[in-house]
Amino acid sequence: MQASPFLLPKPVGQLLSRLPAYPGSLLFVIGLNLALAKNLAPDVTHMLLGKKLRLRVTDAQWSFDFEWLSGRFSVCQNKGVADLTISASAYDFVLLARRQEDPDTLFFSRRLSMEGDTELGLLVKNTLDAIELPVLNLEPFKPAQVLARLKARLAPR
């Protein structure tokens, strides 16, 4: 995989890899459900049934395992090979979420990879391309913004 313009430093990735998988997967699934679940067509959800999916953040050494179950995404424990694994750096996933980079461009530059069920991979990609999602705005999460809000909250009135 060709290097991303920005990768987390190896010590940070090694530290993150020691964190338990469940809390991160749970937060990821909550975000997926809020952003996507209600927008998925019945034929898409039918194809997702029984499929184990994995999102792998390469530089953070994190993996999120999930599946479609009972009308929503759910965390699953999957010690084996997933039906579909999508891998990229944290930076590239942020670019995708912010719609600043096209998945095809990242795929052909070897910064995004899909392993496993090709048909399922195309279904996921085409579904995400077809859904009008709001662009992920990270501005409110910059440390200066967070500290300013915290300072305003704690200031005496």
C-alpha cells in the first residue's frame, strides 16, 4: 500500500493497538447507525445480512468488526477472516468521510484496500456513493475550539 501523506507515528499506533476492541467498535457502530442505517435500501440490507465486516485503520492498528443485524449495525466478535475488510490510514478515512477524496482514487493509488467478497465491496462502495451524507466537519473538534467551549462553560456568570 502506497504511503498516505500523513500517518500516525508508530509509537501512537502501537499504543492504540493495546486498547480493547469493543469500546471503539461500539462507538464506530453507533456512528454508522446514526449516519447510515436509515438511508439503506432494503436490497442493500438484505445483502448485508449474515456478513461480517471489518474496517481496519492501518496506522492506528485498530480494527472494527461489525455486522447488519435486526435492522441496524451491531458490534460482533470476529476472530477470523471477515467477509469484507476495508483498510486505510486514519487520515485517508477522514478524507473519505469529509468527501475530500474519492474512494476510487485512494484505491488505485493503493491507499485504500478491500479484501474478501468483491460483490459485497462494490455494494458497500456504490451504496456510500449514492447516499447524500453531510460532510464531516472536524472544526468543532479542534483542540482550540474544544478548550474555548470548555472555558466558556466554566466561566463564572
